[in-house]
Amino acid sequence: MSSWLVIRINNIAILRYILYIPQRNALFDTIWLYLDLSKDIPQTVTTWMYMIEFVSESVSLDDFIERIAERTDEDPKSIRTFLDPFVDDGAVTSDAIEATVTDVSQILATAETRVDLATRTTADVREAVAAVPDLSIVQLRDRAFEERLADLRADVDELGEDLTAVRTGMGSAVDIYQAGVRLHEITTDAQDIVRVAHDLETELEAFEAWLNSANRRHDALIDEIEAAETSASSIAETIETLQSADEPNSEHWFDATIQTRVLETVVADLRVEEADLREWAEHEEKSFPDDVEARIKSLQDETAASAAALADHPDWDPLFDERLEVLEAELEALEPPIAWAQVDGHIAKAREVIDADDKTTHEGWAVNPDSLKPLGSWAGYTAHISHADIISRKRSPQQFHNLMTTDKMRVSE
């Protein structure tokens, strides 16, 4: 049987490889490498040396766990969990380790392939973008996609570096355990990249369809206006409930104020969207929905009325005023078309002052969050929040409605 043999004499180690060739019934003994252990040794070589000596010891899993637990503060159950992929017949073996690393490499390769496919789709979208008018609503979407794709590429590269470090860094029992932990993390991260890249590719295809169809663009705008109208009506109902209460809930009043301020930003964004899409339709000599401008103006008036009604608030925590001032400044700094992922963060920060337990008390809220339906798609878009901004106006109508009524949106498949 072929095998490695390590001989150490003082500070000199000799690695010998005994090769057995059955067809010739012969043994070939070759000195592979001399190492001066008093000097620095490449990590790859020390890893091989450890693996050779480790295999010859035939360390059982239990003994291996005990050895690691003695040198770390890790729980033996956790150690066993992460070493499990390295175990063969009750012992940690080099073959099992190499097989696991190979498996993880294949998963990472799948992630790389999925990112490559998204990159190719992006190239097709670039051609479509070049063929349409140079409008802000197009450029914002295009930049968001490019940022997300760049993030995915960087993530894949980082995981590749981590995998290389794992391959060459198993010089002790503790290192092998830590390698098991990191391989698990790399696997999870790579699978996330596969999912996100697939979503991105789907969204890119939908974006291309949006670029190529005036009807899709106009239908999407109408859907957004309808979502804003629904939210405006819900806020008006909430205000009526708060005003009719003998002792209105100050936190619900504060939350309604946030909803109204964000709705004002949405209306301003819709005006820019409407103007750009109208210009686009004229450029292509296409018809444009007649009542869009009037509906946005009505939304603006209704939102202003809600803001005025909420201005006379009950006594509340002074911190509410501070958070509203910060939110106001943050929203004022945004210029339409809005990258709505930024707004999500601003809203979450403003609402941190509301006690978590009270967030689940829905009396007086515009919409009971428990009744919210899963977030869907519109006009051919599959909406997801991921690395940068989601597609189109960064929000589907249902997402927009949820934004008005929940503390921080999370989109799940």
C-alpha cells in the first residue's frame, strides 16, 4: 500500500513517499522533501506533515473532541457537530476532510456560476438601457443592479479566499475543528449567494421587460399610486381613531406621524416618476394615463391634511421629537427618485424609541401587521430586498403599504 512516512532527526524532517504499484509488484521509496524545522516552514507543508502524523495516530472522534475541548472553551456538543463531516467510521480522517473540502468547493463553484449568469443577464440589460432615454428613474434602477452584482462578486471572491485559508490552515486538532466551523459558514454563505444571484437574475429580466414595454411601466405607476392611496386612507382612519380617544396612545400617534412623513416622501417620488414616464411616453409617441397627475395631486392634499392633524399631538416622550427631527432631516436629504432601502433604515431608527412589546399592540394602527399578506410582485417584477436596493421603485405596492405600517420590512420567499 502506498503511504507517507515522516522521519525526524533533531531539527531535520524527511518526508518520504512509499509508492506501491500492484501491476509491477514493486515498491518505490522516494525522499520527497527535507525540512529544517529550526526555520520557517510554508503553511502548506506543515499542514501536510500534521495530516500525515494525525492519520497514523488513528485518533477516534471522542479522543479528538477531548483534545480540542482541553485547548478551547468550546462545548463538546458543538465540537462534535462541526467535526461530523470529517468523520469516517468513528474517527476523523484526512480522506473525510478532503472530501468535505471538495464538497464545499463544488457549492462555491455553483455560487460563482450563478453570479456569472447574473452578470451575463446584466450585459443584456445594458443594451436595453442604452436604447432608452437617459432618465433618472432608469439610471437609479440600473445603478442599484450594478451595486448588487458588485456585492455578489466581492462575496464570492471573499469566500474563495476563506476556502483557500481553510485548505492550508489545518495544522492542529484545534485548526481542524475551526476549519469545520468555517466550512459550515462558507457553505451557508455560498448557498445564500446562489439564492440572491438567482433573484437578481430574475429581477434583471423583469427590469429589461419594463424597459421595453410602456404598458408595463404605466401599469406599475398606477399600482404604486393605488398602494399610496390605500395607505393614505388607512392613515386617515388611524388619525380619526386617535383623535376620538379620551387618552390617545402617544406611541401610536408618534407612529402615525412617521407613516405620514414617509408618505409625503413617497408622493414627492411619485411626482418625479410620473414626470419621467410622461416624458418617456412622449419620446416614444405613446399614450399616457390621463388621471395620474390629478390622483397624485389628491394624494398630496390628503397627506398634507393628515400631517396637519397630527401636528397637535398629546404629551409624549421628548425623545419622540428628537427622532422626528432626525427623520425629517434624513428624508429631506433624499432626492427623488428615492432609493427606498435607505428609507427603511431611517424608519427603523426612528421607531427604536417605541417599546418592543407595545409594537405588537395594534389598536389604532393603520393596519394590523398580523394580517399582512406575503409580499408579492407587480408588473412582472419579483420584489426582494437584498444587497442594495430592490428593483424598480425599490418597492412593490404591498411592500409600500407595509412600510407605512410596520417597523422594518423583511422580505422572504
